[in-house]
Amino acid sequence: MNRTIKVARMQLINKATFIGIPLMILVSAFLFTLAIWWLVRRNGGDGVLYGGGAQAPMWYFLALGIQALTMTFPFSLGMSISRRTFYVGTVALFSACALVLSVFYYLMGLIETATGGWGMDGRFFALQWIADNSWFVQIMFYFVLMVLLFMIGFLIATIYMRWRQAGMVVFFTALGLLILGVIAIFTFTEFWGPFWDWALTWTAAGVTLWGGAAAVLLATGSYVTPRKATA
């Protein structure tokens, strides 16, 4: 347990990368969105205003997943920290960060709703498709999304650490061929219509459930791969 905590503390040495930058992204996106909303209202715009900038820090978790391994994994090996301890400490830290940010999103959504969308009928944190659900679903939706993005980045980094440039070329080539194959199948079978009809039935709870399953699958792959990775 002590070594796991040490790994978490080691990751937090560079606080600007793992804490400061996400906060800067969120604050900047929020202020820019408010400015745009104000200009819209000043020019007679009506209706509900939406802003997707709140999701920007979530996508940064993808970069964090890559940096969390590439920036500190070699150092941890030099300190005789096992790969298992490094993995557990790193994932636990960023899961905690994701949970804190998810609760923050939910609370800001409550404030946004109570203030009438910051006095401009805007939706930045309390996006209707998510905010119409219970507090638990809202928090878990944000949490699962951030953990999923983190695990995607972490898995990409583990592939690089294990197989280097050749592994990345093979991985992205295979991914590109898979995506192209799916697009081709959907196109030739005229399945796009039924697919979008099905996609429009998704709920925040359903996305959270399937996203959580995908995160667990990626976490398993990310745990197995670094066991043979080198610095």
C-alpha cells in the first residue's frame, strides 16, 4: 500500500501537467463560452444556448493516459517499483481525479440550473441529455467517460513501451483497417439507417454501462502489456 501511494505521489510531482492544465482548459472554455453567449444575447439571439467546452478537460484525460506511463514508468523501474504497483497506483490516482472532477461537474450543473444558465439560459455543465438523469447517473457518466479516455491513452502508451515504433505502426494500421471495414460493411449492407435509429435510443445510463465495460476491457489489456514492457 505504501508503495502504491508513493506511485500516486510520484505522478503528482508535475502538478502543472496533471492538475493545472486541466483546470486552465476548463476555466478558459467556460469564460469563452460565457463571452459568446453574451454576444449572442446582445445581438437579439433567443432560445437555449449550448456549449460543449465543459468536455474539453475530459479529452485531456486521453493525453494524461499517455503521459502517465511514458513520463514516469522508466523512473519507477529505476526505483525498483514493480510494474503491478506502478499500474495500480497510477490507475487509482487518476480514477480519484476523475471522480472529483465528475462531482464538480454535477455541482456546477446544479448551480447553472439554479441561476437560469448563468442568467443567459445557457447549458454548459447541465447538458439536458445528461442532467435529466439522477445524480448518480450524472456523476458516473462523467467518471466512466474520463476513465475510458484515460485507459485508451494508457493502452496506446503501453503498446509503444512494449513494441516501440513497430507496434504503433501495426496498431494504428490495424485500427484503420478495422474502421474502414466497418464503414464498408455498413455502406454495402445499407445498415447506416438502422444504426442511427438504434444510436438515437441510447441513454446516459446505457452509455455509462457500456463505457464502463469497455474501460474494464482496456484496463485488463493495459495491465497485461506493461508486465513485459521496458523503459
